[in-house]
Amino acid sequence: MSKDTTEQEAVYSRLRQAIMVGAIEPGTHLTMRGLAAAMNLSPTPIREALRRLNSEHAIELLPNRRMTVPVMTLGRFEELVSLRIALEVHAAARSVRYISDVVIDEMQQIDLRMDRALVNDDLDALTILNHQFHRKLYAANPYQVAIPVIESVWLQLGPFQRQVVKGINEFYKVDRHREIVAALQSRDVAALMTATENDIKEGVVESGKRLLTLMSEPA
């Protein structure tokens, strides 16, 4: 792999992660010159990274050649959430037959780290660990092909979800991750599917819908 290719991959991964965890807010305008200066790089790897992120619908090209992180709408949010539920419930169910006690233990450790991030109000760590928890489960299936598609949905939801998550404790009254782990320990596919769906729905979905409804109302 050439130096240029390695640099392009590093820039793409860095920007993609920032968008996925919501570190860049919806409506933020991006320029190649500004990003190149901030990252101390030439515009070439920035241009390629932005092209790839645009193809994943993580950023939007504007008529003035500027770029922006898309602002969420209620219809798009509902579509992305419905897609996320369908994909992740499927991926979870397909992984049960391949799950091991080692993987379950690793998921429990990730969930404990999430508890600490929640106490510390560390939203970046909380989001990253949540992705790790779910990715660990879905990747147990050696034949899975869903993770890249699931990550594309996470990428499109990330900036808006960070907007919603304020006073985050209200979203974790019930630890659905513990329900997921319990279902895995008993190899209960139906319980796992229910817990996975509830985990997604009870995260920031209802609050997201309320916020978008308020944003769409005339002043």
C-alpha cells in the first residue's frame, strides 16, 4: 500500500469516526482548505475522504461547492431507525448459533465500561463503546455481511443522535444490554431479538422524534 493510499485511509477513517460519534454537528459546513489546515495535510487525501463520505450520505455537497453534515428530518430519521432495527435484529439473531462464552464475557466488559462513561458524561466514549458492543455480537457470525450496511446507518444517524443526547441518564432507565447478554447466555433467539429492538427504540428514538417534531413546527 502506497504512502498516499495509507494517508487517504487515515483521513477517511478519522473523519468517518468523528461523524459517526456525533463530534461534528448537523449543519456544520466543511471545506477542503479548512480541513487540510486543521489536519496539517494537503487537500488531496481530504478530497478523496470527502468523496467517499458523500457516497455514504454522511456529508452533502452544496451548490456553492461547499460541503455540510446533513440536517436531519423527521421522515429521514424514521426511515433510518426502521432500517437500523431491521438490520440489527436480523444480525443479532443470525449470530446466536456462533456465540461463545468468551464473546459474551467481552460484551459484558464493554457494557461495564459504558456504565463508567455514562457516569462521567463521556458521550464520545459511550457512543464508541455502544458500537463496539453491537459489532462484537454481529461479528460472531463468520458469514455476516450486514456490518458494513449497519455502520452506514450509524454514520448517518450519528450527528443527530449527539444533538438529542442531553441529560442522557433518562435513556438508560432499563439496561437493554444486560437483557441482550442474558438472552445470549440462554441462547434465546426470540428474547435477543426483542431486547435488540428495544435497545434501539429506547435509546434516543422517541426523544429524537419529539425534537424533530418541535423543529418542524412554525415559530
